[in-house]
Amino acid sequence: MSNSAAQPKLGIKNPYLDEFNSLGHKRVSGFSHFSLDHYRHRERMVKQYAWAIPNQIALDTIAKYGSVVDIGAGLGYWAYCLQQMGVDVVAYDLIIKGENHYTEGKPWTEVLEGAPEVASYYPQRTLFLCWPPYEDPMATDCLKFYEGNTVIYVGEGSSGCTGDYEFHHRLNHFYAEVEGEEYVHIPQWDGIHDYLSVWKRKLPNDSPYLEVKRDFCGRPVDENGKVIEDEDEDDSQKDTPS
Ligand SMILES: C[S@@+](CC[C@H](N)C(=O)[O-])C[C@H]1O[C@@H](n2cnc3c(N)ncnc32)[C@H](O)[C@@H]1O
């Protein structure tokens, strides 16, 4: 297994981005007009392609960090784009056969059946989490099982609609955003504030299994039972720099 950064190649097929661009949607300073048509396009395209739209900057950023394990990959659209660039990606999803209400249609590349536990097999790879399900422990569990040092996350901030509270807390606690790659812009659907960020483990020897203590409301607490405030408040409002 090679961990060397793949050389980005130009001219990959990215029909999702092409179709999104062909809608002629313009977003000005983070706001735009909501239209029913736009909403319908989104509803179809997130299921057919992916919940986030990969652009070349985002793909090049991922490619710099070597081989990837993508968990909760859906139809594997991001993996498909990265593989065209020579990036070694292994993609997993819990549901690859039967009804997955997040996806519709055929996978874009091979997606293996796997739950967060598979993260423990790949400490040498970058853990890639794109739109982990909202208020679901999936992304948190991936962080618990992953023993590697690099996490790339695509989604909204801690008050947004991706991942659960503990995921954002763990990410901030155990990892630090890589300077210059804490907010990589991707095209956004109306009302969505997703972006890509790259995280490196703060202390490589931190036990990934270290449990966070919680109070009766499920909020993380320190050893004295005091609630640990989230450092990363409301960054779901982060938006496209104008
Ligand atoms: C919002 S979709 C995002 C899919 C894909 N990453 C994308 O951007 O299109 C969330 C995905 O996580 C998968 N998922 C949910 N729980 C999971 C789990 N415990 N282990 C692995 N995948 C899971 C779902 O089946 C779904 O495909």
C-alpha cells in the first residue's frame, strides 16, 4: 500500500460538477434565491452523485494526503473522481445492497460493505468522511476506531446538518485543522454551508479509544463534571468568501 501523494491529473470526468454548473446557479455572498426547481435538482443529484459536490481544488487537496479510506461513501462518487487522479481509495458504506435512502442508482466505483470498525484496518490511510449522517454516531465511531493521523471532512460545522455533536467535539479535541486547509471551498447547494477541511492528530500517541465522559444530557464533561464548551461554535455559518 503506497502512502505517497498521488500526482493530480487534469481532465478527470466529473459529471456532477458539470451538471451543477450547467444549472447556471449563482450564489452571491452566501445567499441566493431558493427555487423549487433548484431544490428538485438537489434532491435528485445528491442521491445520484453525492451529497457534496467535488471540485478540482477539493480533489487536489485530498490527493496531497496519499491513500484514502472513505467510510459512508454512498455510491462512491468522490472515490470515483479521486481514483481517476491516481489516488488509492477504498470505499465503504453500511448499505450497498437494498434500500439506502441516501442514494439512488448504481455505484460509481466499487463500494464495499463496512461499518465504522473498518477504520481500524487503515491507520496508514487518510480517513475521509463526506457528509456523515446527521445526529448519528457513525462519524464519531469512525474517529474512535481510526488510529491514523489525518482526517478529511466534508460537511457543515458543528451546528450544521452533518455528523453528531460528539464527532465535532472529538475532531476539535484530538485533531487540529491544517493551516490553509481549514476551509476549502466547494460548490454549495442553496441553504447548505458545506466545505472541506483537513485535520491532523494533535498528539499521535493519543488513544483513539479514549472515551469522553458525559453528563445526563449527553454533553461532554471534564473530570470535575463541568461541561466542556465547544471551541468551534456555530461555524455552520461559514460560507463562501465573497
Ligand atoms: C448523507 S450520505 C453521504 C454519502 C456520501 N459520502 C456522499 O457524500 O454522497 C451518508 C451515508 O452514510 C452511510 N452510513 C450511515 N451509517 C453508516 C455506518 N454506521 N457505517 C457506514 N456507513 C454508514 C449511509 O448509508 C449513507 O450512504
